[in-house]
Amino acid sequence: MNQPDKPSLPLTTHQNRTFTGQTMHLAGHAFIDCAFEGCTLVLTNGPVFTRNVRFQNCNFRLEYDILWGDPKSRSQLRQLLDLIDGAPDAGGRIGTE
């Protein structure tokens, strides 16, 4: 999956930042060249964009709706799990077209 240079939706952008020991709700944000250290990251169906993000000792809380009969929601959940696992092909986009 190709990674765009910028998020396609109007998201609050954070670049070259390190977040430490925070609870972060990621929906509606773009993180570029950021690091999360000892954070709790809350992931929902809302759009998130990441590029070159590092997670260290983070916990993830998933609040994610998988809609009946909607294969797109299952696909997005798979992308989300790949992103958590650090899969190189995760694409950096969760919850976007």
C-alpha cells in the first residue's frame, strides 16, 4: 500500500514530537516522525494518519466498531492491528478511504 506524503483528510498534524506517559486519543490526528513512549493509545473508527511513528512500551485501547455486512470495517481493523504490530505495509492510514 502506498503511503501518501500528507493525510487526505483535515487532521490535526503533529510532526517530530515525542509523547511520553500520556493517554492519547488518536482519531482526528496525523502523526509524522513522532514517538510514543509509555503511552496509552486509544484507537477508534475515526481517521488516523501515521508515517514513521515509533511505539515504545505503549498500551493500546481499541474502541472499534465492526459493522455487520461491512467488509471495509473488518479490513480497517486488520490495518489497525498491522499498524500496532509495526507491519511495514500498514500504509499509515486507518479509517480513511
